[in-house]
Amino acid sequence: MKLSPRIRLVSLFMLALVLLLILGQTAAISRKHGLEELQQRSLTDLNRYRLSLSQKLERYRNMPELLATHWELIQLLQQTDDSDRRRRASLYLQQVNNILGTSDVYLMDTSGTTIAASNEYTPRSFMGRNFAFRPYFQDAIAGRPGAYSAVGLTSGKRGYYFSYPVQRYGQILGVVVVKIDLNDIEDDWNDSLLDILVVDDDDVVFISTRRDWKFSLLSPRPQSELARIASSQRYGRHPLQALEVMERKRRLDGSTLITLIDHQRREHDKKAGPVEYLQQSAPLEGYGLRVVALAQTRLIKQNVWEAVVLVAFIYVALALLVLFLLTRRRAALERVRFKQQRTRALEENESRIRAIIDNTRAGLITLDRQGRIDSFNPTAEKLFGYQSEQVRGDYFSTLLSQPDRPLCWAHITADDQQRAAELALEATGVRQNDSQFPLELVIGQMKVGRQLRFIATVHDITERKESERQLRQAHDELESRVQARTVDLTETNARLRTEIEQHDATRNELIQTAKLAVLGQLAAGINHELNQPLTAIRAYADNACAFLKMGRLETVETNLTEISGLTERMARIIHPLKEFSRNSSGKPEPVNLRALRDGAMSILYGQLHRRRIEIEWPQRLEQYYVLGDMLRLEQVMVNLIRNALQAMETHAPLAAQTVQLQISVEEQGAQLAIRIRDHGPGIAEADLSRIFEPFFTTKSAGQGLGLGLSISYRIIESLNGRLSASNHPQGGAVFTLTLPRCEPVGLDAQAGDA
């Protein structure tokens, strides 16, 4: 049948109209799906960056509160005119700043004037500067912790400030401030299709992955607010201009589509137009900041275009396929007459086909036009328990459970034009004994001559269903265990991070505590040692006066000589205290082992002289140099020697004029090993693995807190060295101190040779 030209034209017009509608719907769905996917992906990135920033700020949040308890800062605030205390406080703040890796740490009095700072000896020192106008000072002086982001007036760099009041007996003496540098955060945030901004409560971009957006306003502000922001000096001399946003569209999921002019992009491409972004934001609780993610929608537009092209191609291909099928249908009508001739051949082969059907492993049931059973192959007889003669002429639906019958009946009785080629489903079969079993049923249709017939293919799927049930049960159990394990791992990870942060915060305090404990012991020993020379000096002075009146000048001279010797002895006793008060440089430098020995022996002089103890040192120590810090190595060496002496005293009384302690040096390639061996009871095997743990001690009550070896271990570890403990085969403990070996440099070599 041929179509008229008018009908063809109308058909083409309808096809084109349907194509336009499909393409429009495809573009809308593709864009919606792309925006939803972009929203989820950018929200995940936003939360990740927000968590990263929160963790960095949280790491320093409580540091001002900890510094506010330091006695050196409290004493300086009580005596602000004491220059010596100011110098010590600034050096302490400098040490804290170097350890924490912060930008600046400084101390202000109640007027807001800086009286001690970690940068006192740098060109950009804060000393004497008044920051009373800063909100973080105003919060702290009111008794509250302060947190504030701003551009430094002295450094001109962005930073975040944490402050805390310094109090004594309920009175606020001043404010301590810790400033951290936020510039390195931008280097870690790098995504070509995602821009991350951090804005403050004034909607000013404070941190940005785009350099040209820094100190820009995310939204326009009235002139009065701009004047207020400028007067606060929060952003220094940076001008505040709003981003050129052309359009904003609020979405139902809370995000916003914005279109703005990207000047940086136009500098590279003059034809570049406005850029569309998907904007999402999340507040940074407790810090007055908000993290904003701007994700470009450029890839969404590209994906929409590709989807439209693909759908158009499929539509055209289907249209051509329909035309092709129509052409084939006309050809099929020509072949109908040939099928009539083939019918006789099919009838002749019916017996052969029946044999095949009877021997197949699937249950095959043929039905007539009304759905009545015509034949039953042997496999079907075994599945249902009926003989073929028993069910012939019965309706097929009697072999199925009640819920499955309507669907099968609807397929069989449907109109020929509306009926599908075949019906496939999983159903429940009913045997002759009324038992039920799961089966897979396919009802197809066939032509036998001119009559329509149906053929039902049945497979018993009892075993498959049982396998599926077991597999589903195993999957559910595995998923439950994985979820439980994930929760446990997450909680354990959070606890570990908390413990690491607490350990880092207290380690420096423990080092200072141990140093003060040694200083106290030195002071007690020196006080005891000075009493005897002072008593002798007084006796010699009184005798000299008496002999002078008697005219016995030779005896007077002898007494004065003795007094001179006693004062020289007192100077040697006081020398360890002077040595211990020296400040550490904090930087690794060549240290001569002879100088290390002399420093440690000068500190232990009073204790060794009083107990008449000898220490055996190796020869030619001046030729050995290690890379470290002189003062910190002296502290470790003094602690190890004192522990060895205490261990020998508890084991047996120290014999006078005998070698009680042996120190040796061994070269190990690029390192030197210093071994301190005592003749004490040694270390129990069960304690060797715990000897360097904080607060673990084998001493009796009152002899130590168990911090000395732990702090010594951390000191040597910070100098890229290693401290270990073992037992000597002949008795006693051996502590091995391994440090990097180095060559003398300049004056250090001369000092070592001297």
C-alpha cells in the first residue's frame, strides 16, 4: 500500500516534532542529573576541606590557655619593668613558636601593649605595639577565649589569632596570643574544576584557591558597612570589591547557581564569556568562618550536548529501522504463499519433533487456543505427578498456584495484536498431591497450520532459589559485619588522633619539668656543699684577726691563703648551676665529646666529689664530633649517669676510690655509639620494653617520677639519634646513645683541640 505525498509530509513533520520534544526532555534530564551529581561531589569535597581547616585550627585552639599558666609569663606581667624577665619570656615564646610551627606568639598587658614576643629579635618585632583595638584582645581581657582572622598590621600576612587571659588569683594580668599562618592551606587545595573560598562574618574572601579573589566580597555591601570594615584595619590596605555576579538561582537542595564574570579567564581569552558555578557553603562552627565551594558547570554542558547528540542519533537510527521493517513486512507478505507449501512438510516432521519434545529435560506443555492442555511431555509428568491422559483437556491454570493464574490467563486470552510474543515469569507450581514448588515458566505461541497454539516451557528452580536464599543471607551477614567493623575502626582512629595531639602538647612540658627537677637537685646539693667552705672561711677569718693582733703575720698569711683556696672551691661548686642556666640554640650543630664530658662532669662535680666516685672515660675524646645540641646532650648524659649511680647505690654501697662507672665510644660508620655501663643489678627482662615509657620507674617512692628516661629518649630522637637499654653479660645495665657523626667546623674544631 503506497502513501500519498501529503501523508508522507505530515509523517515527516510529526517525526521532527517528536524529535525536538525528545531532545528537549533529554537535555533537561541530563542537566538535572549532572547538577545533582555535581552537587553531591562538591558537597563531599566541601566537607573534606572544611574538616581539614577545622583540624588545623583546632590543633592550636587551646595553646594560649596552656601558655597562660606559665610562671615566667605571669611573673613578667607582675613586674613589666624587669628587662631580664622580658628577655627570658621572649626567648621562651620564641622556643614555643619554633616547636609549634606557628607564625607568632606574643604577650600583652592589660592596655594591649606587647611586652614579650617570639619575634622580638626580628625586624618585624611586635614589641611595644598596641593591639587593644583587635577583637581577640577585647574578648580575652573580658575573661573569654578569643578567636579572630585578620591581616597582620606588621607582617601584612593573613593569619588566625587565638587569645586567652593570663590570670592570677582571679585577676586578669594580661593576654597571651598565638597567631597561625593560613597561607599554606591554599597550596593543599588544588582542583581545576572546584574553587574553595573561606569567608568571614563580613562575607569577605579570606582564603581562596583563586589569587585574584582574595579580599573580595562574595556579595555586595552598603557603603556604610564597607567603611566600618575598613576602619577595623582587619584587612590592612587591601581594597574590598564585590565579585561581579550577574545572576543567582536558588535550588531546592540548598545550593545556588551563580553566573559571574571571570576577569582572569578573559585575560587569557578575550572571547571568554561569564562562567556558571554551583555554589555550596558550610559554616566552620566556633571560628566565625564559612567555607564556600564553587564548582564549574562546564562539564555538565558538555555532557548535555553529548547526550542530545546520542539521543538524536538513536532516534534517527530507530526511524530508519522502522522504515526498514516496514519494507521487510511487505516482502514477508509475498512469502506467505510459500509458507502454505511448507506446512505439509512441518506436519510430516511433527512425529520427529514430538520425539525431541518427549526427551528434552525441560517440561513442555502444549495448549490450544483456549488454554486447555493438549500434550504433556515426560519431564512435565515427573514435575507435576500427572499422566498426560489425566490432564488432557484441563485448563493449564490448574497447574499453577492461585496468585499466578490471572497473569497467565490474561496472556492466553489477550487479543492477537496486543499479546506479547512470549510471557516469561517465575511462578509456583502445584503437584497432584497439592505440594508446591518454584518454577520458571515461559509461554510462547506457535502456529500449527492455520491454528494458533501455545507452548509452555517449565523448569524446576527449587535448587536455584535455595542457593539465592543462602547467598542473600550470607551477603546480609557480611554487610552487617563490615558496617560494625567500620564503626569500630572510625572510633579507634578518632581516639588515636586525640591521644597523639595530647602527647605532642605535653611532651615539651615534661622536658621543662625534668630540667627544673634537675636544677632543684643541683641547688640542694650546692647549698649543702657551700655550708662547709663558708664555715671554714669564717673560722680562718676570725683566727687571722686574732693572730694579726698578736703580730703573727706568717700565720695570718697562711689563713688568708686557705681562705683563697676555699673561695676557689666554692666557685667550682657554683659552676654547674651557671652551666645549666645556659639557653639552648635549638639547632643541631657540631658537638665535641670532650666538651660534652667536661660539661656533664662540671654539673655532677659536687655529687661525685662528695661520694668519692670515679668515672672511667675513654681517651682522645677531642677527636670525636656528633651533630646535636650541647645543652640537651648534657641534660641526657647527666640523667643517664645519675640513674646509673642511683642503681649502684641501691644494689650495694659505693666503694671509695674505685671505678664504679665505665663510658666507652664506638665508631659505627656515619654514627658514634656512646655506652654507659654500671655495676648495678641491671634491668629486669620484663621492664626492658617499658623502660622509656613516661611515668614508668623501678625506683622507690620519692626518688623519681619516671620521666627522666622518657624525656631523654624523646630528646635523642629529635636529634635523629637512638637511645637503647640492655644488660651486660657480666652484670649491670648498659645504655647506648647513638648519634650522627660529623666533622668539626671553624672555631668548633679549635675549641675541641684546645
